[in-house]
Amino acid sequence: MTKADIVDRVAAGTGLTKLETEAVIEGFFNTVIAALKEGHGIEIRGFGTFKVKQKNSRMARNPKSGQQVYVPEHFIPTFKFSKDFKIIVDKGMKLNKTMEKKEK
């Protein structure tokens, strides 16, 4: 699913125009990115948590040449799904599999 698909679905479900919906979704993305850049986490209950994790500098190995390579300290955004989110997706996937088996 692409951002355009998300915009279409949200617009259909809310009655907003696609242009308004795209502005809202783009605003959400930008807010999440800005908060993470500032070092803040975001918790959306029932959905999940966005955080930034620090990775320490280290020596790594280039798998092609075997040469040692220095990897500097860096920060990566992470997302942890909520328990509710995981349960809903699991049930949905199991239901889809059951429906597919019945159709055959």
C-alpha cells in the first residue's frame, strides 16, 4: 500500500477531500519526523511507539573484502507495535487464511 492508497482510504472513510486528507497525513508524517529529530518519542495508545535508538560506534567487517571498517555512532528510528495492534493483525490474517481455504 502506498501513501496515495492511504489517502484514498482515509478520504473515503472521513468525507474529507483527497487534498485535505493528503495535507493531514503529510502533517502527521512531518510531526513524527520532527519529534524524533528532537529526540522525543511518540506513543499512540493501541497502535504503537516511535522512538530513536542510539547505535554506538564499532568496527565492522566488509563481507566482500573481509576488510575492517569503522562504523560511526548513529541514530535510527524504531517503531514498536502495541499488543492490541499485534492481536488485531494476527486475528485478521488468520481469518483471511480461513476464508481463502473455504474458497478453494
